[in-house]
Amino acid sequence: MAKKKSLKGLGARYGIKIRKEYTKIHLQLKQKRTCPECGSEKFSRDAVGIWSCKKCSFKIAGTAYDIKL
């Protein structure tokens, strides 16, 4: 059985193209990341372009939905 992608939050509105793009960005934003400083899995986005580690308090500026090191 294939795993279904989440299209939550939009319902049947806005058309399929926008819903697919929203799902792609949403899944990319919520994926687990490792901290470049300490290597823990507690690296997440605080605000648009600001990423921080909850374990070692390392902060870095990146792009809005993903981090480019």
C-alpha cells in the first residue's frame, strides 16, 4: 500500500497545481534535519530564514523553507 501525501489545510480549493506545490513545500519544511554543529536531530526553523538547534543553541540564516549549507 502506497503512502499518501498530505494535502491538509486546503481542501478542494485553489486547484491541483497549487495544492501539489503546497504539499511539496510543507513536507520539505517538516522533514528532520541534523545540526551542522553538534549533529543532533533537533534542528528546526524558528522564523522565515532563521534555523536553530534546540540542543546546542546554534543559529544560522538560510532560505525560507530549507537550509543551504
